[in-house]
Amino acid sequence: MATDASVATAHTSQPEHFIFTSGETDPVWIHHLPYKSIPRFSKLDQDVETDVCIVGAGFSGVSGREVLSGETGSTSCHLANDLDDGYPVIAKKHGDKGAKAAAESHTWALNRVGEISKQLDIECEYRHLPGYDFSQYPKGSKDHADDIQVVIEEGQKVKELGIATEYREGFKLKGWKGNIDQSDAVIYPQQTTFHPTKYVVGVLEFLKQQPNFSCYTNTCCIDVQEKGVEILGMGHKDVYVKTMEGHTTKCADAVEAICVPLQKLSVIAEEEYFCTYCITIRIPKGSVEDALFYDSAEIYKYVRLTECDDKDDYMVVGGGDHKLDPRCSRWKAHRRLHHRAAQLVNFCLYVQFIFLQQNFPGLNDPKRLVSIAKSATSMISHDLQINSQYKCFLQSDITDIEDLAPGEGGVLNTKTSKPLAVYKDEGGQIRKFSALCPHLKGVVCWNSTEKSWDFPVHGSRFSKDGIQLCGPSKMGLEPANESGEALQQQALKY
């Protein structure tokens, strides 16, 4: 993500880079909190017993790599109860009661981060800001008039659900200058933002002082099972969390605090996998209002600010989401910009699944059959779209390994043997891996921006060395030659 001289970006010759992040480019957050400042923990090397085992490496939670190595370390981190799917759409799927629960739960979450940061005295740039929804079209055009009416109606629906909003005709963002007039906005007060890695590190530093807390990294969880018998409150059940190395954690409760569940294939089928982009630009401090603002496009863009130095702020511009297809990269890095192409998971039902709930029951229940039925058409269309990616079995990115430029990769499919994921390092040495994702045996694709192998069917991502970065795959790509195995082992031993 970084081409700014003040933030170092790893070169493709450093396989251990992927132990710290999920892409080749670096997030803006390392400007003030470099990887070396993130707490390190040991690998789980024995069976243990505990009350609660949390599987995850970021906000939501033993980790397969280092802390903050997943999407938490790459998020643009704007907290909003102004949800991008729109409350009218959510209400159509889940009713007004469900939409209200979504509004209340997101409001609770964004305030909870502030409560914790204040309680633990974590300096993480947490602050309340106004959110501004603008039309994507210039004022004065017919498209603007129609579009801003939709934005206004969404704001009115949100107000009915208990979130304060205000439409202000002629509103212009302070400091946002240009030839295109995008005035008029619906204003959402009390949105929030913060520095994600400073926050997580602050929480970890607190937890490290607690006598009943342990954290293990570079420990890959491959199975979570509940065993025992419990009927009408009689009997007892335990949970067993198994790692790739064969160690087991016995606990009363296990939390899979991850984007993709390890066991629930039915849930994975209801998730949509997108590529999203983020660029960061240095701007003079105070030149643009510190706020969260968005346009109304289906493939929308959003903007926020974060601290840079005494003279400048960083303007973080994100969005441009599209269905995961690593052969398509819409945004390119430019000079003096940070740039990152990350992955995100959307649900066809617009809200997440939570398998054990207390505060907001019903909305996130995996058994919400009515809303699932309402989404049947889009879910079937989604399944057809992602499974069409299996056509890659018949395709090849390259016809000859010599076609690869140094630092690039591609799938070599001779159709007479299994397809290979081939990577040529900056010295010209060839590393080969199986191109089949271990999860559902589809063919991965090369992501030239993040120097990763991405699986468009179910969102798994692997480093150029074949190391598993994002689920649902539990394993990495199998090395297919000695240099590929050596590269993979070098990264894992770091």
C-alpha cells in the first residue's frame, strides 16, 4: 500500500512479510505502528485446557500467523451505523424489527470501542465524527435529483429506526473543492473512526497483564468439535480445538472470531467474496474537514482522515468493491500514494451470522429461514456465479514459464496434468505450487497487486509462497518443486 518514502513496503524477495499481513502492500497504519511494534507470542506446542478459546487474530479474536496479520490490520476503520446496504433494503429482508436491531447493534459496537479505549487509556485516535452521504451525480442534473431523493428516503428510514439524521440542501464539505458540484447531503451525526492496530495492541497489552490470559500465534486451527452429552441441563459438553500440528485445546466454549467459519459450508455458500481497494494520500493538515463521507453509487467510494505528521494528514479513500476476480484490478498505485487491495466478505442477507447471541437475538440467527427464503433468487445467482469460476480448470495464464516477469506469477495449465501456480522471484528463480485450493479444489488466480494467489469461489488467499492467509481453506498450497518448498519453509520459520 505504501509508495510514500516514509513508509517501507516489503519487496517480493521477503517471504516472511506475509507472516505480518495479508498482502504484499502495506497498510497506512504501520506509519505510526510498524510491524516490529506489534506484540509477538509463541506457538502452541502442547495440549492445553482453558475456559474459553478464541480463534482469530484481529478485532474479533489461537492465530495462524502473527497478531493483526489478517484483514483487521488492513481495514480502513470507519465505524458507522449508516450501513452501506441501506436500511430500506435491510427492512425488506428482515422487517422493521430486524432493521432496528441492526441499527442498535452497530450503534452499540461503535460506542463500545470508545468505552474500551477510554477505560484502558488507549490512544488510538478514537473520535466521533459526522457522516455525510452525497449523491454520486453533479447537482443540477436529472440523475442528481432522482438520486438525492433516494438518499433522503434512506435517511428518513434510518430516523424511523432511532438514528438521528438530517437532510441539508446546499451542504458542501469544508475544503472539498473541485469543478463537480456535489452539494446536498444527508448528515449522520455521531459516526466514529479510530486507528485499528493501535487499538488492538492496546487491548493486548492490557490482556498480557492478566494472569488467566494466554495468546498463541503461528498456530493454525483446523477443527473445532463439541463432544459430550447434555440433555435438559443434565450432563456436560466440552469443546476441542485441534491445530494443524496435532495439539488440542479443551475448553468450555470456543469462539471462531473469523470472517469464514471452519465447519459451516452452508454459511460459506451464503457469503459473497469481494475485492476492495484503498489508497492513501498526503494532504495539508486541516485542509479538509475531519469527517466520514460517501457517495451513493452501487460501487461506492468513501473517505476518512488519519494522522500523518505535524504538517499533513492522510486521506484514506476506499471502495470500488467488485466480486473477487484477481485478474481484475481497477485501482493502481501512483506516486506518493499508499495503495492496498484487500478482500471482504458480504452476506447475501446483508447481516452476519452469529451462532450464539445475547444482546440482539434473532437478526443474526443462522436459522432465520424467512429472510433466507426472501434471498433465494440472489443466493442461487451468487452460487452460479462463483461456481462458474471452476472454468479455470480449462484456462491458463501463461503458456511458457519464460513469459513471467520477475516478481510475478501465473497459472500454468497444460491440460495433461494438474494446473500449477508458478511464481518467478526477482532473481529469476522459479517456484511451483499446486494451483488447486485445498478447500474445494478450484484453481487459484494470481493477484499482481498483492502478490498473492486468490481463490475466487470461496475467498481463500495464499501468499506468493503458498502460505494460507485467508479462509476458508485451512491449509496452504502444496509445493510442486524443491525451490517452492524451500521458499515456503523460509517464510514459516521466521
